[in-house]
Amino acid sequence: MERLIEEIPNFFTIWNVIFLAKAMGVTFLLTAIGCLVGFSVGGLLAIFRKTKSIYLLPIRIFIIIYTEIFRRVPFLVSLLLFFYVFQIIKISDNLFLIATITVCIIATAYIGEIIRSGIESINQTQWDAAAAMNFSYYQTLREIIFPQAWKVILPPAFGFFIMFIKDTALASQIGVMELTFAAKILNNKGFSPLLSFGTILILYFILSFPLDRFGKFMEKKLASNRN
Amino acid sequence: MHQIEIKSANAFYEKLHVLKNIDLNVDKGEIVSLIGPSGSGKSSLLKMLVGLLIPKSGKIFLNKTLINFHNQSDLRNIREQIAIVFQQYNLFQNMNVLKNVCIAPTKIQKRNPKEVNEQALYLLEKVGLQDKLKSYPDELSGGQQQRVAIARALCLNPQILLLDEITSALDPELVKEVLDTIRLLASEGMTMLIVSHEMNFVKEVSSRVVFMDDGSIIEINSPKNIFEKPSEKRTLDFVGKILKEK
Amino acid sequence: MGYTLVYTQVLEFLPYLIKGAWISLQIAILAFFGGMFFGLILATIRTFGNKVSNKIVICYVTFFTNTPQLVQIYFLFFALPEFGILLSPYIAVLLGMTLNAAAYLCEIQRAGFLSIRQNELDAAKTLNFSLVQQVKYVILPHIMRVLFPPLSNHYIIMTLGTSMAAIFGVEELTGRAFNINSETFRSVEIFSLTALIYIVITFIATFLLAVIGRYFFKAKIRIIQ
């Protein structure tokens, strides 16, 4: 304990603080890009998944296989797989890019499912009424289904954002300079693991907690609005 | 002139044979009521007419034109001319009363928003809801919601109106206000197909009454005959039972 | 480009990988039931406890659900030795996953408690059910039906989470993939095969859970979402 107190001034030097702040930025960026892409592409997947046309059947099958696969492979394994695939095809050796692409692909699978179950939570009667009034599938989604479904989609989506802030810790395994990797470097430099890992635990908490609170707040608010 | 002609139509929900060899003609300005036990196919028949249930075989003509239910422009065409009011009202929960009535005419039929708005106000006043324009469906009683649904259907300027058990989800005291609205429409000469359990109402407004059982049409007769001297035994049984309950 | 995928060499290691999958399964099951047990204690405190104990449980849950499991295990593995507590990699991973699972499973189980409806209990009382009978015929079946789908879902998430153990040198499925990789350098083949094994074992798990859920608890779980 004494050693720890002695170490603290040496640990929180300006250099280290900037170093950790940058790493925190990388963690945040990875998550934010992943969620943004996940929401837009996942939304598209959900929309195509609910189509009925026989011509789109191959697309629907592809979407089902895609979501099943990436929700059943550990993030770490997907990450390493993409890492090595990128090494072979030699498009880029930018580690951040590889991690971002992996996060986007997985986020798309998960958020696509969240959006799809949001769409499914809307009563069939709304679809019937819209169809009888000549709304097209896309008009029905835009005017009627999404304006109602977002209340069902947002709370689990926030839970998912938090999950991804935490899962990006695994990007340290391919050498992306995010929070966990930063802690490992500090630890290797001789700072105590208690301090290095303890600090980033707090930093992760600072990133995640506000989202957690906001998500729970919204869940409560939307639930009470609906009744 | 037959406005609707249905010739030996069959339809299924998954494997369930819900409509069996249906033959029915409806003339312009006629009010045809469908009665029968629940699950007899009355609602399915209405749903088929707006393409929510696709017939497997048979022919359906609207104003002498054969409808191809697998052709999108045919489907659009029948839905332009036929409007349906659902048992559960099916109002759009995310829109207020006025928006519910105006959305399809402006966004789908691409009519002039100002003109649609005027018509909507007129219709909502006609059903007695002029002071609920900004309310949302979950703030209204069942009877009020049902009247909004009727106004919404009418604002589409349909030639034919389908009413699917519109009073069955309502408390008895709310039934009257909805039925009064329908009487008003009937007096204006709108072609209507009505599924209803309100036998007195059926007797009063219908030009003809159709009795259905187990997916088939058993008897088509005048309202007077169907209640007083039906030609089929199953009709007699059903009508007898219903009247005894009252 | 110019790289051809060759699976023959890697397939020789299939039995070795499958044995690794058993270890993954072991970790997942142990951590899940450990987490269920601790989670139940936490949920009970949260439901019946006083203000102070409530706050402690809330802090625990909030902390563990808002920080990465990987870093939690790093902490256990590297920082605890400073206090003289040395954990083997296997135990550190198991402990970390259990503590983490306890936080999530506490929340899930508490939601189950809260879903018991008073009117069902009243009905049971008017039928003169004893307390044991109330629990057996009314409370448990109801709770299980509500709890089973989210619990199954979390079990699958935990199965995927076991791959983290590889980072600490545990030779479960992913750990063994690491070993083969450093021996053969057929990286893409190995990790795609490993991914496939994860897909298969989670599918089997989902299938079994769906069957159990349907027959014992009348809970509906879709095998393919």
C-alpha cells in the first residue's frame, strides 16, 4: 500500500495522462463508429429481413446466416480471424481499421436483431390498417412502424452500446492502442498492475456509466409513457 | 349493376380453409350484412376484398374488372375503391386523430393537403369528434376510436365501405353512437358490407343478409325472411339461438 | 494475394480443438451456476434487504456491468498477487467470470421476482395452498417461465466469453487455437475452424435450452432468431 502511494505521483504524469486520454479516445471511437455503422446497416438488414417478396429470399437467407454466425462467434475469435485475413489480402495493416471493421460487422449483426425485434413488437393490426390504405412496405415502416418501434429499440440498444465499450478491450489483443493495451504498456513499464488496471477500470466506468444511466432512465420513461 | 362479384372463391389461412366456394354479388348502394357464428369466415371475406387475404382460387370482379390479387397495381386499385374499418379500430398509435384521418389521402393518394384537411374536419364533425382532433388514440374511448376509424375510412373517398364487427369491442352504451354514424352513411347511399352481431341493427339497415357457417355461405335472403322464415335449417338454428339470448 | 487456404493440416488438430471445447463448456457451466448462486444471494438482498445492503448490491452490480470482464480478470490475475493472493489462470478466469455473471444474473433474477403477480398469490391463498405448495405450483413455474429465456441468452453470451481465458493461457478452445497457430501458422484456417466450432456448440446449447424451456417451463425460445 505504501508503495502504491509512492507510485501515484509518478504514475499520473502529464505524459501518462495524455497517453491514457488518447487511449480512452480510441476506445470511444471504436465503439461509436461500430454503433453508428451497426445502427444504419443493422437497420437495413432488419428492413430486408421483414420483406415478403420471393425475389428477395436469397437476401433474407444471407441476413439470417450472417446474424447467426456473428452472434455465435466470440468477439476475440472474429477479431483474430479478420486480423489474419487482412494480413493475407494485404489491403491494410492499420490495426485500428481492422478492429473497427470487426466491431462494425459484429455490431451490425447484434443491432440488426434488436431493430428486427423492435419492428416485430408492433401489432399486426397496424400493418393491416396500413396495407388496406395502400401504404407500401417502406411507407408503412417510415410513417407507422418506426415512429412506434424506436421506444422498444432504444433501451436494449443502449445495453448493447455498453457491451461494446467493454468488448473493445479485446482489441488490445491485436495491438490496438486502446485503454486495455495502454494499461498493459504501463504495467510493462513497471507501474504496479493495481494502479494500471485499476485506473482503466475507472476510465471504462466513466465511459459506460452515463450511457447505462441514460438507457435505464429512458427505459423507465418510455415504459410509463406507454401505459 | 354488380359492383362486386365474387365467383367460387376459396381462401386459406396457412392450412385452414377459411372461405369455401364463396359466391356473392353486391350491387351499388346495397347494404349487405354478414352474420354467422364466430370463425365462420365473415371477417375473412372482408379481408379478402381488400387483399389482406389472398384467394387461392375463384374470380373476383370489381366494377366488372377481374382482380388479379398477385398484381400490385390491381391491389392498389381495389384498396383505392374499398375501405375497411377493423374490429380493433387499428388506429395508428403514433398519430393524433386528425393525422390518422389525413395521412393516407395526402401521402398515399397525393391529394391536396388543404382540401383533405377540410374534408377530415367535416367528417370528424359528422362523427362528433371535432373537439378531439389533437388527441392520440390511447386517450380516446373505444367508441371514439371506432368513430375516428370510420372517418379515416371515409376520408379515402371509397366507393365501398367494409365494416368488420365494429361494435363488438365496445361497451353497450358506446354501440349506439357508432351505429348512428352508420345509419347516417346508409341513408346517403354508400355501398356497405357489414359484419355484425347486432341483429336488430342488421334487420333495420340491410338490403340483404348473408348467413355464413364454417367458411361457406349457407343462405342469402332479405332481412325479414332470414329472421322470420329462413330457408335453411342452420340459419334457423343460429338465428333462434341469437334471438333467445337477447 | 496468392494465399491458398489449406485445411488438411489444421483438420488433424480437430480432436485436440474439440477437447478444448469441452474445457470451454466446463468454464461456462461452472461460472454460470456460480453466478446464478451469487446472483440469487444478491437478488435476495436487493429484494428483502435494508437500505445499506441494497446500496452495496447496487454498487456491485453497477461496477461489474460497466467495466470490461477482460480487465476485471487482468486485475484479479495481476493485481491480487500484490496482496499475496496468487491465482492460477484457470481459477482467475473462473472467478472473474463468476463475479461478472453474478452481477448480470442478479438483475435477471430480480426481474423474475418482481414479475410475480400478487393476484396469483392471492388466488393460491384462497385455494388454501400451503407456503410450500404456493412456491411449488405458483411461484416457481411462473418465475422459471419468465426467467428461462434471458438466462439461456446469458448462458450463450458466457459461452462466447470463455474465449477470453485464452489470453491468460488457459488451454480451452481459443487457447488451443493459439497453440496450433504458433505451430503451423495456418492462422486463417485455424481461426475459421475455431469459429465454426463455437457456432456448433452454441447452436447445440440453444437447441437443448429451447427443448428444456419448452417442455419443462413452457418458455418459448427460438432456435434461429
